[in-house]
Amino acid sequence: MKKLILSIAVSTFAAGLASSALAADATCAEQAAAKKLAGAAKNSFIKKCEGGGATAPSACEGQAKEKKLHGAAKSSFVKKCEADAAAK
């Protein structure tokens, strides 16, 4: 059962990457404008968008969600997960 759920999650994640690749035709600034972001949120979004850093955090966030982590436990898990992903 866990393998089935994991394979569905991976498939869903891969489909999301494909659709985000299609949306990559629009510039990061255009995407931020479409999301009506401003200030620090806009700057953060553009930085992640241009650096391609959205992939690893979203995977780590997804894993944290699957593990039903919240608050400090979630933050700690995501931070370690991103560090491990960067080290690979």
C-alpha cells in the first residue's frame, strides 16, 4: 500500500514538473505578477524561479506533508532534506 501511495505521489510530482516547465515560457517576473506578489514575497519567488530552486524544496515539502509534520518538526525536516539534496 505504501509503495502504491509513493508511486502515485511521484507520478503527481512529475506531472507537476511537466506543467511547470510549460509555464516556464513566461518570465519569472511575469509569473510573480500573475500571482500578485509584492515586496519580499516577490523577490523570494523570483530568486527561486530563476535559480531553479523550486524543485528540491517542493519535493521536501511533499515528503514533510506525507509524514504529517508541522511547525518546528516540519521546518527542521525540510531544512535537512534540502541540505541533503544539495549535497548530492
